[in-house]
Amino acid sequence: MYKSFYHFLMKYRTTKPKDAISRFANSAYDDLSFPKNSEDYDEISSYLELNGHYPESMAVFDDAWEEYLITES
């Protein structure tokens, strides 16, 4: 079983984000409603599309998701 996408994403969290994935990870960390236990692309993607306060485009999520699938499979 995969760990959640959120758990995977937290390895990119940093106090001084230097790239898009770090900013995305920090935003997810600060978002109390982020689906932290989800392993489902559609659930997370829908959440991000409906909550437009993320600083980068969905392309960052897609790139992070690809890495998640490669790393966690």
C-alpha cells in the first residue's frame, strides 16, 4: 500500500522554498483541509481545482504525482 500523497509531499517541505514543488508542499502543509490521507489522484486534483489558493499551476501537482507514483510503487 502506498503512503498518502501528502506524506510523500512533505519530504519537499522546507522553511525557505526554492522551487515550485517546495512551495506546493508548504501550501499543502498549511492547508488544514488538504486530503492528507488520500492516495487518489482524482480526489486530490479536484480538491486543488476547487481551492484556488495554491501558488502554482496544476502542472506542479502533476509532476509531483508522477514522482509519487515512481517512488511509492
